Amino acid sequence: MSEISPYAEFLTPAEVIVLTGYKAKSKQVEHLRKQGIPFHLNGRNEPIVLRQALLGNKKQHSGDGQIKTRWQSPMLSNST
């Protein structure tokens, strides 16, 4: 049986390079900010990106098969 890594929720350093197109940490940070991708810096000033941050714009699925959509204020919805 294969175990899921506890770090699977984060992009690997190689994936951050592919995502941003840069190897330099400062350029990665600049690109992530420009693209509006949320991230945090670790103790070595490396950008840490959650996989969910990249999937956040899609509809979220719950475990029971129902599709959850993001909450929107009734004031902003088109229906009256």
C-alpha cells in the first residue's frame, strides 16, 4: 500500500519552477504576485504554494457527490 506524502498539498520546488518559469526565488515571487497566486515564504525565502490555491477557482466537490459553489452575497447576484 502506498502512502500519501504529508507534503502533497504543496507544490514541489520543481513544480514552482515550471509554474513560474524561473529558478531564482526572487523571480518566482515576482511572477506569483503578478499572477495573483497566493503563496507564503518559508524560512529560506522560498515561495510555498498550496495546490488548492491553483484549484480554488473551480467548483469544489464535497465527499458526498454534491457540488459546492463559492458563497456569493445576495446583493451581488443577478437574481432578485
